Amino acid sequence: MAFASKQVYINSTENAIQTFDRTPKILRRIMYLSIVLIVVLICEANSAYTVNGINYICSNIATRSDFPLVLPRNIQKVTLMGTHGLDEAFPNGLFSHKTWANVSELSILKFTNIDIIEKGFLHGLEELKVISISACTDLRVIDQDIFYSTPNIEELHLDRNTRLNLSRVEAALIYKLSNLRYLSLTGIQAMERHLVLGDNFVKALHAKNLSCLDISGNNVIIVENAVVQDVLPNLKYLNLSHFQIIAPGGVDNMARSLLKTIELVDLTGVQYIILQYLSQEDHTIKVAEFPMLCIFSCGEWLIKLQK
């Protein structure tokens, strides 16, 4: 009986193949495309994606197979949102298809189990101008050469990566991203006691076209050296909100330099500033006596410098 059943199966398969061969070409093509569509739908079953004009959003990415390898036409902004399932490094080669070549904005959010981003991950995104890798709470390491293939980045957001150490960011920025104008490091390395702005921080930002710097939401910031005006000559906006500030020697020079160019400082929720007086030339001036206009709105202190 088993032999007979096997023979019947073989005969049925051969008959199906012969029937397919006798099918008109147009019908065979339709059948083939239908099979391809079914396979694509199965691959997309675990993830949800939406297309809105030039925006592509793919959420609930749990495995490597959930990443979109090919984009719809004319997509320029992509958001990839993860779940707890992805427990390895981001795979390289995700953006190698030609449909990624015109993407200018990329957001990678909530991949909470990812702990490293390796060199080569961003290959294929040469036109990228804005990138956000945020809320990846296990992220500890970004390769120091991660931005070699994306020289045109103007905005970099690395927010709420609570295990990402500032030293990793500094190494990745030194001698790269000369067009960077917006840097946001909100709430990084929350597992550490403090954030140190020292020589490496100055080197990382040197010769950048930075106009906005957001380092808010950190517990304590220690300024080891002055961030002098020739390092950040175009800085207009500085967000220092929601942390304590420890400012030892050298901060007086930093303050004088920054106050020459900055237009807006956000000090929302700042609890304590150790240095209460800033030295200027031959006398001491209280912070409050700088030519500033204080605005209190919706519980937020915004200090706008008068020119």
C-alpha cells in the first residue's frame, strides 16, 4: 500500500508539471507572481509596515528576516522599530539594494536587545543626512568607523541609549562628519554616575559646523576643560536641562566663549550649579547679571541671550 501511495503521488506530481507546461505563458506568469506575492506576505507577517508618501515605517521587527531589504519607489525617510526579539548585532548589508540610495533620513528605534553596532552597518546610505539610533537600552558599543560611509550626515541623534558610553561616541566622531550641525545625546550612559566633557569631547566636536547641542537628561556633567569658541564657533542652541552640573576649573573661559554666540540655553529642571560666579577680566560677575532675558512658561526655564 505504501508503494502504491508513493507511486500515485509521483504520478500526480508529474501530471501537475505537465499541466503547468501546457498552461499559456501569460497564465504561468500570473501563477509565478502569485507565488512570489504569497512568499512576500509570509515574510511580512511578523512585521507591520506603512508607506506615506516618501515615508516608510516598519515596526515590530523581531528577527533578521523582518528587515525590509527592498524599499518602495521614491522613499526618502525610513523608520525601523524593533521589539525584544532581536538579540544579535544589526546585520550588515541591510541597505545595499539600490532603493536605499536616496534615503536621506533613517530612524532606528527600540531595539532593546542590541548591544553593538558594527562597522559597515550603514554602507549603502551615502546620501544620509539625518540619523537617529535611539532607545536601544542595551546598546554599549558603536564602531569608531561607523560613519565613514555616511559623510553627509547633518543631524545625529543617539538619545536614551542608557548603556552607551560617551567615549564610544567621541571615537566615532573624531575626524568625521564635518557637516554635522545638530548633535543630541539625551539620556545616554544612565548607568554611569556622570558624563565627562574633556579633551576627547573637544576633539570630537572640533571643526564641526555644530549649531545645536543637546546633552540633556544626564545625571551629572563634569566639565574638565573649556569648550572654547574656536571649537564650536557656530553654536546657537544649548540644551542642558534635567541634570546637575558640576563645573570645575576652566568653565569661566568656556562660558565667556559660548555666551558670545549662543542664542538659546535651556536650563529646564537643572538642580544645582556648583560654580555660581563667572570671572570676566578683572572682576567677578554673577551668572544672573549676564545680559539675559528670562522666560518662565509651562514650568520650563528658557534663557535667551540678548544681543
